[in-house]
Amino acid sequence: MKLLHIIPKFLDDMVEIFKTKEVMEIMKNKYDVVISVTPAVGFVAEILDAPIIFLSPPGPWSFYIESIGNRFYPSLYPTIGVNFNNPELFSQRLLNLVSNYGFEIYVKIYYYMFDGKLRTMLDYSGPSIFDACGQRAQLLLSNSHFITHDPQPF
């Protein structure tokens, strides 16, 4: 559980990056689109008033798929790092479902904490990171690789 002590420090460091002079200068410009691999981009896209394109190199991730308005089906799509090469097996589908929900809970807790840090350290008063991503996400470019997912039979 010592890892949990690192998370607040890591979140503080993430917010401190947004306070640097270089990032503040970048965020004064106007951009056509923001491309990112992290939900933290919701804050940046809201400040820049720009749409979001998500990149997900390790494969589809439920947060990204749902941000662009689609549903994520754990019975069809593998959760990152879960052996899901035979979705006909109930045991693999159940493991994938439980892993997906566990991963989602972790991500939501982490980014709610990050959202709180943005609000207290940067006086951010816009929509939550998740709401901003849901409103601004336009496209998901996703891939799958044998390192993160076993080959799918379909």
C-alpha cells in the first residue's frame, strides 16, 4: 500500500506542470484540436476551447469509447492486460468484466482527485475532466497489439 502515498505527490506534480511559464504560454494560443492519451486533456481542451482526439495505442479503453458516445462491451473488447483470446469462455468474460470495472473505478478515483487538485491549486471552475472529455471528444484512434492483448478470433 506504499504506492498510495505516491499518488498525491504525483497529482501535485501534474498540476505544477500546468503552472509552469512554458505551459501557460502554450495555453494562450488557439488550437484546432487537442490530441492526447490521457483523460487529463479534458482540462486542457476546456481551457483552449478545442475538440479532443484520443489516442489509445494499447487498444480500446472503455472511458475513451464512451467519451465519443459508444458503449464498451466487456464481453467483446479486452480490458488492457487481460487474457481474452477466447471470449466464448465464461471464465474469461467474467475476468474481463471484473477487470474492466476495477480499472474504471481506479481511473475515476484518480482523475476525480486530479480534478480536485486543479480546482484548488489552479482555481479551475469549469466542468469536471470527465464532463469536458464527454463534451469535447470527437475521435478515438485505437490499436491493439499482442503485447497488451492476445489476438482476437474475429
